[in-house]
Amino acid sequence: FPSHDINGAVIRNGLIGIVADSLAWDGTPALQISNTRIEHKSRQGLLARSSSIIAYNTLFANCGDAVVKLTFGGHYEFYHCTIANFYRWGFRSSPALVTSNYSIDNTGAITTNNLTKALFSNSIIHGSLGNEIELDLREATNGNGVINYRFDHSLLRTTLNQTILDDTTRFRGVIANKNPLFISQQDGNFQLDTLSVAKDAGDFIAASRFPIDYKGNSRIIDDGPDLGFIERVE
């Protein structure tokens, strides 16, 4: 069981939604976030540093900086999450998702840390910028560092080139740079329209771990699980 569990919460407005610092992985996540909405933050929705987090059925949306910012390595698993940034209350330059594995001290010295896992499965990462994913990862100076990230059956808005996206060890079953057709992101409605390419596009094995969506609907009784935190029900 996780050390800390946030379930069924609405965390809205303010500076930062959740800060998780130095919560190491010991075989179970230090923090589990489920069936939750984190949105309308002037900075980040989730800010983690060298932590261990599992999130599912959760919306991270509309922040003035990165919506999800994972720094200095750690262990992270996101299943059926929607990470979307259409922040319109100020200028935004950071992508919706930022992942890094190093820090720089006040002398300019760089220290790397293992990114043992950063998995995004059956999820949507999208927004109003041309690129909504930043992978700011550096190899360890001794060559022994771990950099382990993967996007699995997820819809991504990204400027990563096709050669990178063709690497199936990092990207499997992804949909790149297609509009997910949210019903109305302006009104905070991130359900999928009936014509969305994210419908029925998920991996069934991952969905079977979390067969019930944010609204209590089954993901596994139609043609396939939808991407994101809400299953489209016709």
C-alpha cells in the first residue's frame, strides 16, 4: 500500500497543487493519486523531486508552468491520466510535462540521479503549445546512471522527430500530434468527443488494472479502453 493516498480530490486554484520531495521507491509508491482533478494553478499541478508516485484516473490541467514536473529522477507511473494545458490567464512557455534527472548547484556543478521509471500509459499529454513534452535528461558522468522512460498507448503533442518516436523501447502505440477532441477544454470539460482518435486506443492489459474510470464507468466492455481519465460512454 502507498504511504500516502489521495483519492477523489479536487485540488484547484493556488500556487502549486502537490509537492512531493525525496519520497523514495521501496517496492510500493510513496504517493498514490487517483480519481482526482488538479487544475488552475499559477505554477505546477504536480511538482516532484526524486520521488515515487503512481497516478491513475486523474486530470492534471491548466497551470501557468508545467502541469506535471518530475525533477531529479525518481519512479513515476501514470495510467489513464489526462495531462492538458490550455492555461489562458498569463504567458506560458513550459510544456505540460517536464521530466529531468539532474540538478545544478550554485557553483554550476551538475548532479544526476536515476530515473528508474517514468511510464505514461493509456494517457493524453496535450495543450496549446506546439510541444507539450520536455525530456531534459543527462547521462551520468560515470556512465552508470539509469534513464528509463516510456510512453505506451498514449496521445502526445510533441516536436520529437519520427526517428525517436519509432523507438519502440520508448514509444509504443503512441498517437502523435492529433487533436484529442476534448468536448470543451475552455470550460474544463476534458471528456472525449465521439470522433476522438483517443477512443478505444488504449492497451487492454493496462486498462484491466484500472477497469473503472474517473466517473465510475467500465473501460473494458466496449471496443477498447479510451485514453485519458474518462471513458467515453455513448
